[in-house]
Amino acid sequence: MKADVISFASADSGSIDLPDDIFGLTPRADLLHRVVRWQRAKAQAGTHSTLGKSDVSYSTKKIYRQKGTGGARHGSRKAPIFRKGGVYKGPVPRSHAFDLPKKVRALGLMHALSAKASTGDLVILEDLNLTDAKTASVAKAMREKGWKRVLVIDGAEVNEGFARAARNLEGVDVLPSMGANVYDILRRDTLVITRAGVEALNARLKGTEAK
């Protein structure tokens, strides 16, 4: 599929051929959901923790005699029913990550790229070179293009000046091609990929069978 290439100077920079097996698929919501769940689970810290009955600090002395009190029989203040007692089956530190086949992850990225292309939210940019690589210049360029929540994907190496200038802009993310992922693509309204980024993504996903 053909796509127009633009530049920050608003000049037409020709066109580019986008591989149909990467940018022309019919997006599958179930596949995108699987990959996003995998990403978020992997990113979850898993540091939640509570103290169980054997972890709380309390005297192990029997709290009152076994018989004759008219109440239930207890041997420890550490029981969960008591104040400051241990938590029954509370959360413990663990990893929430689970395995997802590499081909499924690659396919999910293809469907995310295709989803942006199908809705017209994919923009191909010639490069990230600006005459004045400052935050104000990048913000002005974003306003002129009408981009508010945008993800910018460059080639193997991100343009350092542009990345530094865009660092403090709210709603603007800049990633190298190897950092492109389903979650970041879907959570931004506009996806901007440089010409070098398209070539790098093509090389990264080359050989992955699209279904």
C-alpha cells in the first residue's frame, strides 16, 4: 500500500510503499488484547505483601486457659480474627508475567500498526530533523500538525535532539523501532513513523507470517 510522506516543513516528501503484511491487515481485537495483557502483566511490580500468622510479631503464649471461659478455644493472638493478627492467604511478592509466543507478539505488533493505518491515524514522516531542536519548536510543530497524543517511532537510533526537545512535552512519546510495542501504539491517538522507522520495522518483522 502507498502512503504519503510529509516533513515538519509541511512540504510533500514523496511517498513510500508500506508492506501489506504489516500495515494492511484486518485488525483483530482478540490478538491485540492478548498482547496488551501480556505487556501489562510483565510490567506489574508484584511487590504487594502482607504478614501471615507466622510473620506477625506477637507472644506465642496461650492467651487464656482452654476450658471454663465460656468462649472459643484459642492458643495464639496471631490468628487472623484478632486485631493485629496475621492475614489469611494475603498477597505475597510474585511475578505476574506469563509466557506469550514470540510469533504472537510480532503478529500483535503488526495488527496494532494496521489498526492505526486503517483508521487514518498513521503518519509517515521524512525524518525528525528540525532547524531548531528546542522544546518550543517541537511543541509548535505538533500544534501545527494537530497532534495532541502522539507516539513517534524513529529508526534504529532516535534523533537525539528531537528526543531531548520532546522529553518534557505531555502526550508525546518518542521510541526507537526496537521499542515499538502494542500498548504504546494503541494508547496514543496518532502514530508517527519516520521513513527510517518504517524500514527498521520492516526488517524487524520480516519473515513473521501474518494471519
